[in-house]
Amino acid sequence: MSTDELYYASIDLLKQLIAIPSPSREEKDVADVIEKYLKKNGMSTYRQGNNIWCIAEKYDDKKPTLLLNSHIDTVKPVSGWKHDPFTPIEEDGRIYGLGSNDAGAPLVSLLHSFFYLQSKEQPYNLIFLASAEEEVSGKNGIESVLDKLPPVTLAVVGEPTGMQPAIGEKGLMVLDCRVYGKSGHAARNEGDNAIYKALKVIESLRDFRFPKTSEILGPVKMSVTMIQAGTQHNVIPDRCDFVVDIRTNELYRNEEAFEILQKNIDCEMAPRSFRLNSSRISTDHPIIVRASILGLTPFGSPTLSDQALMPFSSVKIGPGDSRRSHTADEYIETGEIREGIELYIKLLDQLNLPTE
């Protein structure tokens, strides 16, 4: 297929996907469409839940393996849409619709680049994976199928980055924190107000700095995002609960960051998970070297993707703009899809990956 044919096929498929509601954990219908589309194009497919993948023919276990991945789920539509978010509208060089930018355009661009790349002899094995539950980092998403794939050397993760390569992204750790006081009647000088005690802890969190700062991802960032205390107006609260959103850089594993906080912050804290760690790929990696030759600019991404669950090298790159994600009247420019396909092919065709 020519790049023109790949482009027009991508546009058609994207419109089909927009028209199918696919919020996280409810992706079955859109997964069915992608599975049928792959089979229609001569691919043998594998499926685990709502995750669909295929492996290019002539697999050779002596070659490194390249994984092309993007996700099929979306967030739920926010208020403020001027039209039905599930009706694709093309006008003035844009396609509007929920998931058009995140991550429909990267998905269809990667998929049709896969068709092109697998039609030629490559110095690597090639896998395409459309994964589920990315928006909620669900355990029935990519994490549930990685052990069913051949060993992966490098993953290209399709997310809206303006086709610039994200060579690192911050991880995520959420802490449920609790401070105890002593109840009493609000009208009398009784009790020990847990809210006041929690404010001191929150102030400590606000002012705390992790020693190591990343050159590409900056410092670890912490934000208290939720707080709850009290049972009624005239009772001094004996407990205050709050939630801390922590975005780690690649210099700290989540477990390590948690241990540091335990030693420095005086409150009860429990991590919801250590799963979503920061990632980083070297600027000397062949794909980043080629990206630089093509005039692309490596950067560090503050947003989370399925990279956080990949125990192998990965780079995040795709058409679209992250600032449009999760917004009303989300859109993708059609020219971005064409550019995405062309750059994916230039970036990956005959790319020599490290064998170790």
C-alpha cells in the first residue's frame, strides 16, 4: 500500500472507532471492530479480553522484537461538547470526536504503519497491540498480555506528542494518608482537632523536596488532591483522611520514593500501588538517534501511559496534541495523521535494534 492509501484507510477506520463508545473497561465493541479489521487485512490475531494483537509473519527468535502499541479506550465525555462526541465530524481539515486525538489517531497511524513495515523484510520481529484500560491503568489492559508476547526489545507507544519522541515519562503513585486526633464537643475546649494536625502534615508535604532532580523530567511532584474529615459541625474530628498524587521521575522507583516519605513525613500513609513507575530511554538508543537525524526533538513527558507497565525500553510518540486530550470538542487534524504515518515509517523502516 502507498502512503496515500494508508492515510485514507486510517481516516476511514478512525471515524468508525469514534462512532463506537469505548470508555475504559467497556471496549468490547471497538475491540471487535479492530479484530475484524486486522483479519480483513490478512493478519492472524490473538485476543485476551479486549486486548488485540498480531505478530508479523516470519518470526525469528534470533532477531530483536519491536512492539507497536496504542490504546482503544477513552475517558467518558466531559460536559461542554457542542455536538455528539460519538459522531465523527470532518470539517476544515479536522476530525472531531471523543478519542480522535487520544489515542485514535496514534492507533490508526501505528496500525497502518505496521501494515507497511510488515510487508517488507525487517531486521526485527514486529508486533502490533491494541490495548484496553489504559486510561485507568487497569489490570485487564496491557499488563494482562505482556507475558503472552514474545520477548520485546523496544516498544513504540502511540500517544499524542506532536510526533516528537518522549524519551521519559513520569510515574504515578497515589497515597491514602490519615492523621488521628481526639474527638470532643466543639463548644468546649476539648479534643485534639485532626484537621489542624493534618494541615501541618500537608504543609510538610508541600515543602518537601526529593534530593534528585531529573534533567528531562524535573523534580518529583506531589499534590494533595482530596481531603475528608468530620461527622458533624459540633464535633471535633478525631480523624482526617487525605489523598496525595505523586509524580515520580526516573531517578526514583515508587517503592523508594515511598520509603523516603515514610522517614520524613509524620502520618499514616498507604500506597494504592507501586505499579506505575517512571520510564526513560537513552538518547544513544538507535531509535532516538534516528529521530534526531529526522529533526525530531526528544522531551520528557509529565503524563502517564502504558509505558509505566513496560519492563523493557520504550518511546512514546504519535500524532496529535496532548493538550486536546480529555477536552470537549476533541479533534485531530487530518494532516497530523498523514505526517504520523510518514514519520513512523521513516523512523522504523530498517531500524537496527540492539540484540541485548
